[in-house]
Amino acid sequence: MWHKIKSFADKLMGQKLSGADLEDDDFKLSAVALMVHAARIDGFYSVEEALIMRTQIKKYFGITDVEAAELVKDADKAEHEAIDLYKFTKSLNDQLDNDGRKEIVKLLWAIVLADNEITPFEDNLIWRVSELLGVSTKDRIALKEQVKNYNGKL
């Protein structure tokens, strides 16, 4: 209860929050749309990628399997209709602090590394998203290594 009150007070005071503190549907849709894009950018949507994405969505947002499935469905539609990544990254930048933005990059690495292979398309996507989110090259590479050390899991 206290956590929700603090989160609401932080929003009123204009402080940017970490992703776990947010309940905004636009925020969730933006984050998951980037995950869906990362999972599909290499032309192969593996079972491992789907499992890691679903697990991380449930963990990150504190939602059920049914809610996660619905969110992925909505995000898939939004990602398919989007003309670029800016719409999604702008929403995340508006609401996240630096740690929250790095967490998004970390989630993307976990999905990309699910099959233990990074294609040039995947690497380029995470580079572009990181740039749009203001995550430094140093942090992007450190996050990749951190996820690799946990075998693609967070």
C-alpha cells in the first residue's frame, strides 16, 4: 500500500520512476511493443524468446499470465502499425528515470539472447533503442554482458 502511495506522490511531484513503479497502460504497451519487435526482428520468433518475454513481462509489471498474453497481443498490434521506434521510446523517456531506461535495454537483451545468438538486426535494434532512450554505449554493452552472464535470463 505504501509503495502505491509513494508512486502516486512521485508522479504528482513530477519525478520520473523506474518501470516497476508504473501502471500506465501506454507505458506498458510501449515497453512490450519494443520487446515484441526485438523478438521478431531476426525473422524467427523462437519459443525461448516468447517464454522469456512472457516471464519478464509478468515479473516486471506484476501481472498474471492472462494479462501478459493480452498485453503482448495489444503490443504486437501496436508494433505492427508503428512506422518507427520513436513513439515507443518517447513514452518510455517521458516516464522513466535513467535506471528505468537501462532496465528496458536489459529486457531487450534478455529476449535477443534467448537463442544464444545476436544477429546484426538485433544488435542494431538495441543500439537504436538505447540511443533513443539515452542509454550510453558503455551501459548498453555492460547490460549485454550482465544478461549474457545469466544465460539470457534476468
